[in-house]
Amino acid sequence: MTIEFAEMPDAEGYFGEYGGQVIPPELKAVMDDINVAYDEVRKTQAFQDELAELYTHYVGRPSPIFYARRLSEKIGGARIFLKREDLNHTGAHKINHCLGEALLAKHMGKKKVLAETGAGQHGVALATACALVGIPCEIHMGEVDIKKEHPNVTKMKILGCDLIPVSRGTKTLKDAVDSAFDEYLRDPVNFLYAIGSVVGPHPFPRMVRDFQSIVGKEARAQFWEREQQLPTVVTACVGGGSNAIGIFTEFLPDEEVRLIGVEPAGLGLDTPDHAATLTLGVKGAIHGFKCYNLQDEKGNPLAVYSIASGLDYPGVGPQHSYLKDHGRVTYETVDDKECLDAFITLSRTEGIIPALESAHAVAYAMRLGKGMSAAETILINLSGRGDKDADFVAEKLGL
Ligand SMILES: *Cc1c(COP(=O)(O)O)cnc(C)c1O
């Protein structure tokens, strides 16, 4: 089993039947260049040293593992541990792969890095990495989202990125993707499109996974040192799937460790308002790769929803699609209500305000942990902090 997973994806970027490059031939040539450059550069000591240095002294890695004693006691079952990605510089796991992508762009001599952003989390992480590495950054964002996400918009401006307001269509994430992509196609040889999760055409699902796998490498060693055993369960929320694959990868060969991804059920799986792609999706292509996705009868992506804007994507990483079919990872869902309850419970038992995205994983761990024994353990990837969500939750709950 170890070898089977380590060798993925294959040379064409496939994880079983998922992934690949569903893109025009001109773009395929550009993606293949990125793949070759990535393979060259990642084998050099200079690149590995530069990235390791930044992880340690800029991001603040290794992030600690924290035993959530009061939460565990309140649940009265398994002991629950948190991998504290919320403590990273910029407040989430996204900085891990944004730094990798920005460094790669610099090594490839790219003139500009660009991307879309919805709630602004990917935009801020990327603008941060580009400021540090010293490469121009352009972020496309829908006008509706610009109005909603004020703090992140301000941060991106301060960080010096070129923020492009998108006024076409619904003026939201979907239109920002189209706008950023149009700009990218003007000069794909000199620009790098920095994808924000383990999605998109090959080599992005592989590259972003590799950059995020530091999370699981640290976590497995830290957990072993602390407990002299491996966790019973490792769990993480799944939007595109980068923080989940980041913590899962190192545990894939440990067959005794149960790996569980948590998708947003939003207002309910029986309503249109969810983003449970692996749970209810069908096989298809989206944004240049094959995966499970939520689509209408014509094959167009559905308008998905989650209380956590970082989770509302109608596709999902190809490796997660493969791992679901394989059975090595199982995928569960948590709705908005259970997510909000976990958000408040973690805040009030541990003094840790989680991102609404991460609160999905906390909620699932609370549900699962109740039925487990104190000899068993659950390790949660706490992907980010909840500063960005505090006002929204306070208003929603009338605090
Ligand atoms: C963006 C984001 C996510 C979702 O992205 P993945 O690629 O699924 O990890 C999860 N948590 C936080 C805090 C985020 O900002």
C-alpha cells in the first residue's frame, strides 16, 4: 500500500481515473513546463533549504500539537488533539503552499503571479508570500466579495498586490476565476497561476500536496513523541482538500490509523445549499481536471454553499476522489448548525477560536469522540484561526 500511494500521481497527473489535464494543448505545454521545473527545483538543496528556512523562521513551524483536555472531558470519550495550523503566520495552512508556489515562480523567472480569491483568504496568503519573495502579484476578486470581505481587501492592498475588481456576471468567485484565467492566458509563459488548493490541472494537485505534507510529517512525529503511539483517527475539513491531504499523506501507509475528511452539509444534504462534493457528487471534469463534482444535468458546476466560504467549491482534489473510491479515507459531513456549535464549544473550552472551515472538523471529532474510549485519540488538523469569522458568528448568534 505504501508504494501505491507514494507513486501517485502517474506521469500524466492521474490518481486512478482522477486528475490529469483537461485543457487545450497550448496550456498543456505550459503545465508540462511547470511540472518539469518543479521536479528540477524541488530536488535541489537550495530550494529545500530556502523553503525549510521560511517554514521555520517566517511561518513559525513546526506548529504545535495541543491536547484539548477540557474539550475532551466535555465530550467524555476519545482524547482530542489539535494540530495548530491556526498559529501560522497569516493564520492558516494556506501560507505553506503559497510560499512554495511563490518560490517556484521566482526560480522559473516568472514576471507575475496571479490568482482569484473568494473570501480573500487565498488572496492574502498569496500576496504575503509574493511580498516576501519579491514578485508582482495580481488578485482578481468579485465586486460583491470586495464589499463583503473588507479586512482581507485592506490587507491585500497593504501587502502591495494588484487587486482587480471583477464586475462581470454575478461579481463573485466564479467570475473572478474566469477573469483571472483570461489574464493568465494573455501570457502563460511569463505568468504563474497560483492555484489555492489541491485542485486544477496537473501538476498543481501534486505540488500543493507536497508543500502541505509538512503538516502530517510534523504531526506524526510530534504525536508519536508525546503518546508513544499513533492517533486512532486523523480528521480535517475538505474544501478543495489541501489541509486534509497535507495531514493525511504521512499517515496513508499506517493502515491502523483511520483518516476522515469532513465536508460541509450547509443547510442540509436534502437542500441545494451544501458543498458535499465527495458525498453527493458525480464523476466529471471541472477547471481542467477530473474529480467528483456537483453539477447540473448539463454538466455545469452547481452554485454550492457553506457557512465557511473556504469550503464552498463544487469540485474537490483528484487524490481525495481516488482515496474515497479506494476506501483508505472516508468522508463525512457536518452542517452549519453543528459547525457553529463546535466553533463556540472550542472557543469556550480551550480559548481557541477556530476558522469556520476548521470548526467542521472539530464538530465531527466531537460527534465521533463521544462514542470512543479514553484510550483512543483523535487528531484534528485545525487549519486556521477564526478572527475572520468572529464578527459574523457574533451577529448570527446575537452575542
Ligand atoms: C481555504 C481554507 C480551507 C479549505 O481549503 P482546503 O484546500 O480544503 O484545505 C480550510 N480551512 C481554512 C482555514 C481555509 O482558509
